[in-house]
Amino acid sequence: METKDFMTKPVKGLFFHYLIPSIMGTMVTSIYVLADTIIIGKGLGSVAMAALNIALPIYNVFFGLGLLFGVGGSVLMSIFRGRGEKEKADAYFTASFLLNILVWLLLLVVSVVFMEDIAWLLGGTEETMPYIMDYIPYIIWGMGAYFLSAFLQTFVRNDGAPKLAMNGVIVGGITNIVLDYVFVFPMKMGMAGAAIATVMGSYLTVGILLIHFFTKKNQLKFNLRGIRVSYMKDILVNGTASFLIEVSSGITIFVFNLQLLKYVGNTGVTVFGIICNTAIVVMCLCKGVNQASQPIISVNYGAGQFERTFSVRKLTMITSIIVCGVIVAVGIFAPDFFTYIFLNPDKEILSMSGDAVQIYFIGFLFTAVNMVYICYFQSVVENGYSLLLCLLRGCILVLIFVYVLPVFMGVTGIWLAYPAAELCTMAVGMFVIKRTDRKNFQKIVDKKQS
């Protein structure tokens, strides 16, 4: 798709053209984790599933860093394309790529050297450490797959090839599921088998995404001479919100695991494994809806067509609430449905999981709204606001509530911490969005008068 199409074609048609490929792409990304969880839970038991849940934050960090440079660079690339500054757009792509490779290699060295220390830091116990150390070495050595997959998905999608991005992730995801089953069940490779399957599926996705550079539709060009030091800073600032969205999931898993170990032991961590894996699906759905809108918003914002950006945001909000609302309804009226997906549960797990799912899932409705606000601010380079909302929902408020509420409400307070943090963040987001809308509406009025 040409850049001019983003500024001339009907907004609704553009949005839905991107919506299905974007959702499919992000949903299949979640399957990498879900396949591991279901197969490990069914094949290796609840302790192995608890170990996987403890190890998950490291995956969030690797994938989040790929998004940091992918989204941070691709948004700026799209904005400058909208302004007609093609060489500058190419320079932002090049700078993002170089940063992504550099950070990947540096983190690989650090992670390999301190691998066991990282496992203990994540919350490993004597019971779960053997499983964790059978899993994370392969994830760490294969981290380049997550860096490159997250990075390439965003740029290929912004370059007008959402279907290729979708196909790459789908093929990799299906491969992961098949290999997961083969390695864990017939071949009896345990946690290591699940990790190897995930890495192989991710690298296959990367290989398919690289095909884009050899097609006629490709507009991504390397421009080393155009890079400026300030571009690096712009990319980091603009991409930090995406990084925090991904990493905040890891932070949430980490602190919830610690609190649940304190209050109810490994059973609580196992139950939270059910919840947070469903939350991964919800976040992927939200990201899919928002990624459909991001290129359209960024290009039109760069071109000064603010009315079109408002229309896209409205469509995104309605779609996001509907999609998340379906999962919330299932969680409230049939909470055990999710438990049986991941485990063959005993009475102790079932007695805890029902209430936990019903309380926690309410927060997904507020998440739907917050993710739209964050994506919109990021797409129009209002980085301060996107960062504020990311920090509130993913770090500050959830940390406060998860430690304060259990003092008064016990384990129920732990489950309530997530919806409380999302609700408070949504209130701040509604205030901020009204403030920025007034500023942009004034630009529309000034443009019409001039």
C-alpha cells in the first residue's frame, strides 16, 4: 500500500483492511506462550506450569525490547513519510535496526553469564528451579528470534504488508504448536522441548518476514548516511511505551508470583498461570486492534489530517471494548472454562481459580480503553502521556495495590490489584485525552480558517 492511500482512502475501509491481519498476527504470537503452557500443564503437571509462569517475564523483556525499537522507529518512519520526507524516514528505519541488533548482542552476553542468578531473581524455588533451568537456557540463547520477530512485524506492517506479517507469525505459531507436542509427548524432552519449539517457531517467523525485503512492495531502505544521534534518542523515547506495555506484563507476573508464594504458595502461582496466560491473549487482542490503527493515525497526523486520526481512534476504541468484553463475559459466567484449558485441576486449584478469574477479568475492560489511549498518544508522538499511562497501569499502581490490598483483604486483594490499577489509569487517561483533543480541534479550526 502506498503512503498516499493512508491519507485518501476511507478510514473505515483502511482500518478493517489492517484489523484482521493485525489481530491474527498478535494472537498467534500469544500462542507461542499458550502452547507451552497448555502442553506443559497437561504433560508435566502443575509444578512445571508454575515454573513456566516464573520464567515468563524474561520472554516479556526480550520481545518488549524488539518492540521498543520496532514501534519506536516505525511510528517515526510513518510520520515522516506522511510529511513527504522519505530519506529521513529511511534513516529512522536504519537507526532502529542497528539499535535492535546492538542491544540483542549485549543482553545475550549478560544473560548467559548470569543465567542461574536470573532464574533465582525471577522467583525460583527449590521445587521449581530444576524445571526453570531446563527451560530458560534455550530461551536466552534464542533471544534473537524475539528481538527480530517483534521488530520486523512492526516495520513490515507499517510498510503496507500486513498480510505478510500475519502469515509469518501464523506459520511460526503453527510450527511451534506441532513441535511443542512432538518434543514434550512422543520425544519426552520436557521443558527443554517446549523451549526449543518456541525458539524454532520464532526463527521461522523471522525468515518469512525477511521475504518482504525482496518483494516489489518493499519501501524499506537502509540509509546510513542520514542517521543522526538525535534519531536514536527519538526512537528510544517513542518506543518506550511499547516496551513498558510488554515488560509491565512481566513485572505484574513477577510481583504477583512473589505475593502469591507468600500468601498461598505454589498453588496460587499455578492459578495465576491460568489467569496471566489468558491475559496474554487479551493483551495480544488489544495490541492487534491498536496496531491496525497505528500506521493510519501516524501518517495522517504527519500530514495534518487530524479529523481522520479522530475517526480511526473512535473505531479502535469500539472494536477493542467489544473484543475484550467477550472474554470478560466468559470469565464472569464460566470461570472454570479457562482452568480446564490449561490443567487437569484438582479441588484445591478449582476452589481458588473461580473467584480469582471473576475478579481479575473485570480489569480487561479497563485495559481495552487504556491500550487505545496509549497507542494513540504513541502514534501522534505525545510520548509523555503514553509513558505516564504505561507507568501507572504497569508499574506504579499495580505495585501499590498488590502490596497494600492483601493486607486488608488477603489473597482476594491480590486478584483485585489488577482491575484497581487499570481503573485508576483509565480515569487519568480520560482526563488527558480531553486535554489533547482540545489542542488538536483548535488546529482543525485554524486550518479551516486559513
